[in-house]
Amino acid sequence: MPKPKYSLSQQPRFPVVTIDTDGPISEEQIAGLLARSPGATVCVRSARGHANRGGYFFSVWKQDETAYLLETIEGTPAATFSLSGLVRFINHASGRRFDAEMLDYCQNVINFRGD
């Protein structure tokens, strides 16, 4: 049997920061998180539920004032976005706000990654 690429016992590279919301997240929220630390593993989950409920995880790193790197949980670079693009991606991928351009991006870029 093949060995998985990633063990869940491994911790994400960046501290986990949880955002509990049923609505879209904002650029201000992400910018605020990354002002305190250059990187974060953002967990977006529903506003209510069990304290140990899951969510959508996004490992992000602020490269500079205009570039935000999205990484896989293993730390492999997946995409680079502007702040607004990153927020649009997170909102779309977590089901907070549908975005037709991000759907196209996911279908034609993210889903075809070979890692």
C-alpha cells in the first residue's frame, strides 16, 4: 500500500487562526492576520457548531505588499495572489461567496496541479 504524502500528525508550517463566519471574509481580516505574522494557516468554518468542528484550511504567506502565496498544507507553493485575489479565492473555495472567475481558475489551474 502506498504511503500518504502527508501525515496528519505533522503540524502546519504557520499557526492556525480560525475565522468563524457564515458570511464572506474581508481583505481587512486577512491583512490584519498577516500584519501580526508573515504567515498563517487560516481555518474558515461556520459561525456555530461544536468547538472542535472542521473547516477549510488555507496556508498563506505574505511575500511582500502585493504578493500573497497560497501553499498546500505540506508547504508546497500552490498559487500567488494579490490580497483581493486571495480573499476572493478563500471566499469561493470555502463556499462563502461564489466567484465565477475563481471557479474557472480552480478548474483550469489548481485542479490540474501535478503534486
